[in-house]
Amino acid sequence: MNLPTVFWLVPVASVVALSMAWYFFRSMMTADEGTPRMREIAGHVRRGAMAYLKQQYKVVTIVFVVLALVFSFMAYVLHWQNPWVPFAFLTGGVFSGLAGFFGMKTATYASARTANAARKSLDGGLRIAFRSGAVMGLTVVGLGLLDIAGWFLALNWFYEGDNMALVTITTTMLTFGMGASTQALFARVGGGIYTKAADVGADIVGKVEADIPEDDPRNPATIADNVGDNVGDVAGMGADLYESYCGSILSTAALGATAFALNGEMQLKAVIAPMIIAAVGVFLSIFGIYLVRTKEGASMKDLLRSLSVGTNVSALLIAVATFAILYFLDIENWLGLSFSVITGLAAGVIIGQATEYYTSHSYKPTQKISEAGLTGSATVIIKGIGTGMISTCIPVVTIGVAIMLSYLCANGFNMEMSAEALSRGLYGIGIAAVGMLSTLGITLATDAYGPIADNAGGNAEMSELGEEVRHRTDALDALGNTTAATGKGFAIGSAALTALALLASYIEEVKIAMERAGMTLTNLKGEVITAAQATIPDFMNYFQVNLMNPRVLVGAFIGAMAAFLFCGLTMEAVGRAAQKMVEEVRRQFREIAGILEGKATPDYGSCVEISTRAAQHEMIFPSLLAIAIPIVVGLVLGVAGVLGLLVGGLASGFTLAVFMANAGGAWDNAKKMVEEGNFGGKGSFAHKATIVGDTVGDPFKDTSGPSLNILIKLMSMVPIVMAGLTIAFA
């Protein structure tokens, strides 16, 4: 089919994004890395991070090869799948891994340069850290659009002349979304276990027991802690947001192919619309990045406002641009769909603001947690858990309203549930998710900025740069804790909308699997029809997808349980690894004479080795579980059970993810508030209590919580890829 000229904006935007990422990287590399001691510490962190990532990719490669062989057998021997599936799956994983790799490489070079710039001014440190974070943001969107555009062009050429071409193309492309999700889950879980084992171990022994500062060079776990910030919060996050970005675009394109299947010209416009919106978002993200700056002596609210200027201006401009894009495409109900996009953008802003309110120590919830430190660690933990639970209200209600509004806007504010209206409404929900992530280039920059600033503070402490520099890096670090929590909120919110859109894509893939098997079904009128003729209501009726069907209910319970099981496994993994780290640090303090006096050098390598081994070993079972559960449910409970599983997993996973991310962020910033001199300051009783709260919150916000949004989407994508298996055996 002939693609409209405007489609070429997608590959052009990908090239521009990657070019700007390279430009920001080269600009950062020209900055001075500081004193010999600063360069030495940065070198240790860089080597440790790259060594871990190399080992992780070896493990993940084995998993990918095995899964690709399984998909090849299903496609070429059993003919249950499209023959492109194994290749799409592999490219999704490779590109997701590349996004994490390039982001982490940049971060490990940027931290010392950020600390050195902070020796002169707060603005200098902010600029280097933020624009280095922008390398991650622009790399993710650039690689995402490159992969999407490449596959779309290749499959469009291959299936030219096929009446079902766009449906086949878009459902096939969802497979590389599964590849990206699988790689992202391994990266998030493995990196999260690594970083939090080191962080918790360093804090418990160093700050609580030995009463030495954070990132003190006398602490044997310090280097492992700084390495962990890069492998978990940068490499893991990059892979995570890559699959979120691609997943939202691909699921919406698949819904567009279905919703407008009876109108070939309109169908093509609906498929490429989310790609064009994302492409324009790239240019507006770059514009927003240049708006971020601050002044010396800026307060936390001033720093937050500096970042908000860039992100909010980009969001406002993409909102305006969306109307022009959909009008220019002349897509049916362009005005209503534009408001669906606005709904997604607004939901993202609201979730971000709510996250900021509950996690920044500029506001009462976190301040109250700091105050609770005056009565001990137990009250800090209780207050933090309560705050995290309460913080779920605004995001959940916001997503609920966004779902309803985006559905209504896409249907001209008609709430009817006919087959056509249902398809158009789900397309509206999907395009709302695209709107939420359309300016990911800058929103991810604010997230990736956090670990860079954290490492800069560590470098400043270990290099003994002085109180003034450490004060500046602490301010940047505290800002990073809030922006990281906000970024997680965006990712979790988009996951909820994308996963809902993927439910419809699953039904479409079941339809294709039934067509391959030559199966027929009875529609709502009692007529025997082919799968290709069936609507979504026909399928829901045929498979008895309703709340009275025990298969649906059992599937929903299993989905809800899966989120808690996954979190429990990853939390325990961090606990086991942290115990080993605590024992090792205590051993070194006990056996290596002169460490605490600064007369002997700790064995940093042994702590790095503990985190590396723990992460490699502990990440495999939880990650594979996320793939296995949907397959088993599909084989035992069939299509109805799978749909119940996805709904249960989405509802519980979304709420649990928000709770964990916000509670963890609040605990971390409560500790930072005390360290700024409040409630007794560093070394006080309240400080030690908030440190305990922070160590509890570490796996909440950096391991289990952020992994849940990947779990939600992976559990939605696995059934799509395995639809042929479900139809054959269920």
C-alpha cells in the first residue's frame, strides 16, 4: 500500500533523536571530569557497571535464544504463528538492551563531570546531569521509532495486496513489544536487586552502625552502591521505558487496524497516527530540554519548577500539535481523538504532580514522615506505608477518569457498546497512552537525571570536595529522588492504559489463530460465521467472558496474586543479597585494621562481586514466572481465563506499583530532609530512624515497584504471542 508522505516523519524523527543524543553525549564528554581522585572513582564505577551489564546480557541471551527457538517451532512447524514472530521478538530485545546500554554508558561518564561542575555552580551541575539524562530519553525514543518504522516498512512491502495486511502487520509488530518487555523485566529486576543489595548493606552498616556519612570511601559497599545506581536506575529504566513507549504505539496501531478495518484509507491513517504523534513529540522534547536551567541557591521548589518548565511546555505544545496532526491526516472524528490524546497528557501531568506531592520533602506527607523519626524507625515505617497507600487514590481515580473520557471522546461522547463503538473507544484509550508518553524524550531525561545526580554526590563525598559542593549535589540528588518517582508514575500510568488496549489486541490475535485453524463460531444472532467476520462482542459471547464465568473469576484472582507473588519474590531476593552485603561489610570493618581511621583501603571488589552474583541468580525465576503464568492459565482456563488474568493483574499491579514507588520515594526524601538539618540533622536519633525507613523503601521504589509496570504489559503480550497455543489446547 502507498504510505502518505507524512509517515516519513517517523524515521526522520528517529534519526534526529539519535543525532541529538550523540550531540549531548559529546558535549558532556568535553566537560572536565575533575581531580585525579574523581576520575579514579568514576573509573571504578564505570568498569563495575560495564562488567555487570556484560554478564547480565549473557544470561538474557540464553533466555532469548530458547524463546526464539520455541517461537520458530510454533511458526514454521506447527503454523500457529506468523513466520516473522521470532525475528520481531529478537529485535525488540536487542533494541531494548541497546537503550539501556547507551544510557548507562553516558551516566557513568557524566557523574564525575556533574560533581565537578557543581564545584562552580548549581546550574552547571544541573545542566550536565539533565542533558546527560536527555541522552537516555532521546536514545529510547530514537531507537523505538527506528525499530517501529523499519518493521512497518518491511512488513508493508511483504504483505502488499493482502486484504488483512494492516491487521496482520500490527499484531506481528506487537511481538517485538514482547521482546522489549522480556529484556526490560530482566534488566529492571536484575539491576534492582544489584543496586538495592548494595544500598541497603551500605546504609545499615555504614550509616546506622558505624555512624559514617553516606558514600564515605571507608565503606566497602560504596562502589557497589554507585555501580548499582547505574545498572538498576539507568540501564534497567532505559529498557523499561523503551518497552513502555513502543508498547503504547504498537497496541494503538493494532487497535486502529481493527477499529477502521472496513475503510482501507482510514485504517492506514489510524495505524500511523500514533507514530506521527510520537515523532512530533521528539522535536518538542528537544525544545523542552533547552528550557531547563536554574540559579545558584535555588530551593527544592525552584529546582522542581526548572524541570517542570521543560516538561510542561513540551506537553502543552504536543497537545496543540495533536489537533493539527489528526486534522491534517483527515482521520475520522479527528477532534474527538485529539481530546483523547489531551486526556492522556492531562492524566500524566496529574499523576506526576500527585507523585511530587507525596514524595517531595517540600510538602507535608514526606515532612510528616521525617517528623515521625523523632519517635523511632517503627513510626517512620508505619507513616511511610500509610502515605504510600493513600497516594494511590489520585493516580487510580485519574486513570479511571482518563479511560472513560478517552473512550467517550473517541466515540463522540456516545457511551453505546456496539461492536464498532467498542473498537473506536478502545482506540481512543490506546491513543491516550501515546499522548501520555509522546514527550518521553524529556520526561525520561528527568528520570535518568536522578541516578546521575546521586552518583555525582557519591563522587563528591569520596573525593572530599567540601561541604559546599556536597550541599549542591545533595540538592540535585533530592530533586532526582522526586523526578525518579514522577517518572515511575508516568511509566505505571501508561502501563495501565496500554495494558487495557492490549486486551483488544489479544482478542484480535485469537481471531487470527482461529482463522489459521479453520475454526468457526456462533455470533450474537446465532449465525455460524468465520473468525474474520466476528466482532469483539461476538468473541466475548462465544468464549463466555463475563463475571459469572468461574474461569474469568479464577483468572482474575490469579492475576491479582501474580503481582503480589512477583513483588514478594523480588523483595526477598533483595533481602537475601543485602544480608550477604551486611555480613561482608561487617567482616571488613572487623578484620581489616585501620579502615574506619582511613589508614587502610577497603576491599570494594568483594562487595561488587556479591551484588553481581546475587542479581544474576535471583533475577531468573521471577522474570520467567511472568512469562509462564499467562501460558499456563491459557492452557488450563482458555481465552476467558486469560482475559480474567489480565484484568486482575492490571488492577492489582497498577495500584501496588503506585503504592510501592511513592512509599519508597517518600522514605528516601524524608531521610534527605533530616540530613539537611531538620529534626536533629545528620547523626541524630531521627536520622537513624529515617535511614531504616529508607532501607525498607529501597526495594519498594527501585526493584519491585518499577518492575510491576513491565509485568503488567508482559503478561498482556505473552498471551498475544501464545494465542495459537491457547486455541490449540484449551
